[in-house]
Amino acid sequence: MMNLDKKIEQYKCDWLKDYLKELIKGRDLKTYNRIKRVLYYFPNVFYSVSLDDLKIAMKHAEDTYICLGSGDIRYVVFDRMYKEKYGKDFDTPLWGDSRYITIGEFCSYFGV
């Protein structure tokens, strides 16, 4: 598994290091662990997200969907989660992206 610093560097979200340190200092371990989990499983999200976007997404995790396109990284476990939720296989569109699951659903699946 790629370490956190390398992922942050690869996905060009240098501001994330400082924000994660801020969360630890503020003892907000729930948000810290959620962000790390999203970074690991859905790293492509961090190509286009700003700090303000991330803060809003974490605050409203039950209403914020993770969207995936055909070229985005995805793990088999999420195909199972999608099938359980919607009763059909997840199929990414050829163009654009598609709603997958909410951050809240994703984090509760892992108990975070």
C-alpha cells in the first residue's frame, strides 16, 4: 500500500497534509480516518477537490456522493456494496461519471 505522503503527492493535494494535522490537533479522529479511507479507496476524487469542498463533503457525508467514471480506480468490495444497495451491478458510463455511494455509506461500511 502506498503511504499517505506519496498518495498526497501523486494526487497533487499538498494542502491535505496540513488539514490532516489540524484534525489530529483538534482531536477530530472521525473526520481524519474518513478522509484517509476516501483517499485510499477513491484517490481520483482528490484530483479535483479543494479544501473547502472536502470540509463540506465531510460535514454532509450522508448527502455527498462519490462519483466515478470509467477510468477511475474502484475496488471489488464497492461493486458488492452497490449491488446490495441498488439490486444491480454497477456499470460506469463511457462518458462522464456516475453516482456511486455516499461518503457516509462508504464510511459506515468500514465502521468509520
